[in-house]
Amino acid sequence: MNPLVDSADPTWHRYRDNFPRQAMGITRYLEGQIMERLTGEYGFNRLRLYYEPYISLVPPEGTRLTDLAEALGISRQAANQTANQIEAAGYIKRAPDPDDGRAKRIVLTEQGIDLRRHGVTVAERLEREVGKLIGPRLLKQSVIALVDFCGQHNLLPPDFNQLQQSRAAMVGLLPRFSDYLTQRLMELTQRRGHGGLKLSFGQVLSLIGPEGGRILQIAALQNVSKQAISAIAGELEEQGYIYREQDPADARQVLLRFTGLGRKLIEDSVIGIDELEAEIRASIGPDALDSLRTSLKKLYHALQLEVSVFSREAPDISQLARDLREKLGPHARRELAELLLK
């Protein structure tokens, strides 16, 4: 085990088990499920997880790219790069801005409107699945807390009324809430001397466990390419937060481990988590925060998210089977069974 990361100490436990992490992990799971079901059941292709906020945040009349970037907490350049990809996939287009003849607005194409409509249908089914795991009372309390917080912070998506009517409010609001937590936590941690932090770093830092982190595993969990994670890891190395060493279990792979500065980053991020929770408590009240925190923790552990990162124990076989049945069609399941029996 890395001597700089002791899974038994309180700081590491708090870093491992906190509701912002659980919100982000659940969001990643839900968005992955929506993308897979939209592809497998409705035939939408060329989807990526990071397309979701662009599709859901565009109102019927369209929006300026600058306003979209501000809502997402990213630069206009970064928003433009992603918008170009989504436009190439056929889900959005640029149209003249009626208020400024020199400007353009991002609007959904017919295919994009179709994607969002079916996305709500899939979200509704996922919300029912969530309700079965945490119970209707906790689900209702969580939705009330999320609506209150997102309303106060102008985070409600344009299609919120449709999501609420279809009873998919938690699935629809959790990504907005999670994005806010990520942005705010980075700001709070930057104030403690980590000015070089970027939002993209969280894709790697959050998935380095006490035994280190493997690039292929992190890429699979984040549903991005190995090259993308490797590039982020390179930046983190340059800033001194992590280092690489040969994986003792597989000489062909390397482990990403925290340096002393990385350990300091964990400590400072834990302080940031406490500050963030205090802000949310002041915003929606202690009872609403407790209900939301209880719901997220129960759901996070029921789904066994990030077990492979933070535990040597194998995930529950029954849960794995359920996940694979959802993700694979009958033919693919038979092929997998044949491969496992070889």
C-alpha cells in the first residue's frame, strides 16, 4: 500500500465516503445508463456522456454558446469544441440569433428533439428503479431537496416541468447538482494553494484508491478513452500530485499513486467538502441535507459504485449479472457466457 495513502486514517475515509463523491458517482452511472439505453433501444448513435447537458440545457428558442458555457461553468472555447462534435453527430445546429444578426444560437435539430424526448422516457424508467432501491419516501424527500437547491441556484433545466410531470426529477436534476458540486469543490480547493486544478483532473484524482489507480480502469469507469485519461495523468504528474510506478500485479501496466503534494490535496479537498456541506445546509436546511445525503449514500452502495477502486473485495456477482443483463442483448449475453466457459 502507498504509505502516503492509508485507508484507515480519518482523512482518507472522509475522502472516500462523502456525499459529493456519491452524487458524482451516481450521476455517472445514470448518464451511462441513459446513453446505453438510448443507443440500444432507440438507435441513437455517436453519443457521449458529456453531450447530455448541451442537449438538456438548450431551450426551444435556442441559446447562445456564451450563455451555455456560463451555465456549464466552462470556457467558451471548451463549449465550442463539444458543440462542434454534437453538431457533427446531428443533434444540434447553429441558427441566426433573432436579437443579433451577427451572432448565432445553438438550437436542437429534429433528431436532437427526438433524443431529448426519448431521454425523458428512459429517465422515467431509471427513476422508478431508483425508487425501488431507496424507497419512495427517501426518493420524494431527495427530489424536494434537489428542486429547492437547484431553484435557488438557477440550475433547473429548461425541460424541468416535463421531467417533473414524468416523475424523472431526480434523474434530471442530479447531473445539474453534481456539476455544481464539482465546480464549487474545485473553487474551494483552489483557495488552499491548488491554483492549477482543472475540472478535468477530477476524472483521474477521484478514482485513485489506496492501492493506486490504473489508467484503463479509470477510463472504463469514466467511459472515455485511455488516451484522454493518460493525458490528464500527465498534467497531474507535471504539477506534482501523482507519480507512476509499475503495477506489481501486472508488469504491463502502471499504477498512478499520490505524492506528498497529492496527499495534501486530499486533506484540502476534505476541508472543502466540509465547507460545501455547510453551504448546502445553510441553503436548504439540515433536514433536507440529511435526507439527500442518506438517499445518495444508500443508492451509491446499493449500486456498488467504485467498489473496484476502493476495495480489494470482488463486487457482488448477482449485481454484476443484473448490470450485464441491462447492458447486453440476448446474443451478446450468450457470447459472453461462451467466453467465460472457455
